[in-house]
Amino acid sequence: MNFILETLKVLGLVLWYSLESFVFCFIPTKKKNVAGEVVLITGSGSGIGRLMALEFADLGTVLVLWDINQEGLKETARLVKEKGVTRVHCYVCDCSDKAEVYSVADQVKREVGDVSILVNNAGIVTGKKFMDAPDSLIEKSMEVNTMAHFWTYKAFLPAMIANNHGHLVCIASSAGLIGVNGLADYCASKFGAVGFAESISLELIATGKDGIKTTIVCPYFINTGMFDGCQTKWPRLLPILEPTYVAKKIIRAVLTDQVFLLLPRSMYLIAGLKKHAAPCRRSATHRRVPPPCGARSPVVHQRLLATTENHTSLIHSSEVLSAKGQPIPL
């Protein structure tokens, strides 16, 4: 009897929350004021990170920009200052290095103050089949795409908890929800980032720290050069996304305290159907999707193509890796 009652209770809650979500789709959500908030964005030397910095600059925030590429940081800061914003602070930091993250974080606290909005955006993709990917690059993917989130949370979350105020933003990927052919290490790292961010969100709620909001962003492939040469079989259903569109959607999600943001909207349906599709059907569908990590043309822009004698890898966050998987200053 208890089992039946508990099942009915759970089903009732699911129905209630589903109806609530449906209703809120038609009710405009009030945007919060973030003026004066200290916003730290990792991987802000190019691409989505740079565009988010420019969007936050228009909202009166204090910007803290992290990237491994000093020149990229300088360019982002220049663009921000062109908007008349003077409160922008740049720090060169390799987010995969725990000691460096903690050291630079302490410097930020001394020079700027406590971070109240943390955007974990830095990431890399090796662009190789699993058996072809060097161990060093697999490790680097996990360090940048997953473990870096642990270290930045450890560094900046205590102040948010003390004030019961803040916002944690995880820029993940649709590849953190659904496995993709040719992206085994990338998918694993993004699945880890999504699971970590979601668990921290629940942990904060359970401990009564509901003043700290979380937003998990899972976009489809973005036209930044990171997945240059990628094609989509269904461009209307799953289009390659434009960076400006994605950046604006992320900022809106933060301002409205949206917990999950999937882009495009069709990803909500696809992610939901994944669990109900038979494994053979899913594998057949995945085989039809061209591997998005094939390096077909050189990219010297917001995402860089690093080529050595031993491997070719697409790099995100203004970072190029050597054959040994070590960052090469740009």
C-alpha cells in the first residue's frame, strides 16, 4: 500500500511540475538586476566567452576575464572598454591546473573582491576517435572540461554560501546529454560537467542556500570554428548555431534564473526521447550523423586548429596543445 501511495505521490508531483512548466512558458519571467555583480568568465579570450563578456558589460557588471591566451584577453578587454566600461580585470590562467586556479582566484579576491557570478566556459575538443586520441589529450579534455569546474567552485563558492547569493553557470554541450560518434572523451567530460553542476545545485537547495542559482547550458554545435567542417543532416531541426545568438540566450537564462538551457529548442525533445528509443534505433541514427570533430580545414580565429606531426586537434578557449598535450602560449 505504501508503495502505491508513494508512486501516486510521485506521479502527482511530476504532473504538477509539468503543468507549472507549461504555464510558465506563456508568462514572461522578470529579469534580475546584475549591475555591480562581479562576473568571472573562463575562456573569455575568444568565442562565446568574449561575447558573453560584451553582453555582461552592457548590464553594469564588474568583469573578471580568465583565459590562457593573454592576447585574446587583451582584445576582449579592449572591446569591452569601447563600450565605456572600465571595471574589467584580466588574468592569464590555465584552468586545468588546480594550483594555478587557486592562486589566481586568491589574487582576484584581493584585487577585485568576491565573485558572485561564475561562468565556467573554457573547454577543448581533441577531435579524434577514441582509439586514435593520445592519452595526454584525453586527460587534458577531462582536466579542462570537467575538473576545472571543481577547482573554480572550490575557490569561489564559499563566499557565495556565506552570503547565500550568487550564480553558477556551466557552459556544457548537447554532447553532455547524448553520446556522439567520434567524441568519446569530449562527451564524457561534458556529461561529467553536467552531472557535477546539477548535483551541486541540488546540494545547495538541500542545505537551504536557495539564494545561489545555477544555470546549465547545453547547446548544439556552434559556428565558432571549434567544430569547423561539421555538417548537420537536419539543418532545420538541428542547425549549426550562431555565436551571438547563443551568447544572448545564455545571458537571458542567467537573468531569469533558468536552470537548464538547451539550444536549439528541439534539443529538449531529442534529449527526452533518447531514453525511450531502442538502442539499435539510437545507434542507427547516430551512424547517420557525420562525426562533428573531423578537422577538414585550418581555422585561425576564435577556435584554433593545432597541427603537429603526430596529431591534429581542434582547440577551444584560445589554447593550442603540443604533441605532449601541454599548452603552447599564443
